[in-house]
Amino acid sequence: MDEDKIFDALAIRDTSNHDSEKSNSGEFTAKVIIIENGLNQTVTFQLQGSRDGTVWLDIGATFDVAASTNQYETVGTYFPGYRLQAICVTAPTTGTLDTYIIKTR
């Protein structure tokens, strides 16, 4: 098992789109995304995959994580690289966002 932290205490204070760090799959397959939304607003996420880190493709539908909650999403599609896009409809004024991609063989 392996884990990548792709948003690390991100303090979103706007309504712009934010791209996470890239998670490289290597010999692992992404299985679970853990979201710790410490922001005071709901965050909408889009999972993306890439073959080479230059062209990103949306995987599945967007999903929302309510303010001040933790949630997980499962991943069933393999890509060599993954990232999340995060956006808030209303700009948060407090808190931070942490996300992890948990990988297994």
C-alpha cells in the first residue's frame, strides 16, 4: 500500500479552480481518495487521469464534499497519473483542505 497527499493544507479563499499535485501510480493502482474538508464551504471535485502528466482527462462525474466533513471516493479506472480539481461556488473564509490518494497493488 502507498499514499500520496495531493492537497496539503490548501487554504482556498476564492472561487477559482485549484489543481492538486499529481499522484504517480507506478506499480500501484489508485483505489481510494480521502478528502478532509476543513473549509467552511462545500467543495466540488473532479478526478482527472493522465498518461504523461500533460493531457488530463476527466474521470467520472464531479462530486461534492460538504463543509467541515470528511469523505472518501473509490477509484475504478487505471491511469499512470491522477489529480483532483477543486472549486468552491462560494469563497471559503476559514479552514484548509487535505486530500490523499491511497494506492495498492
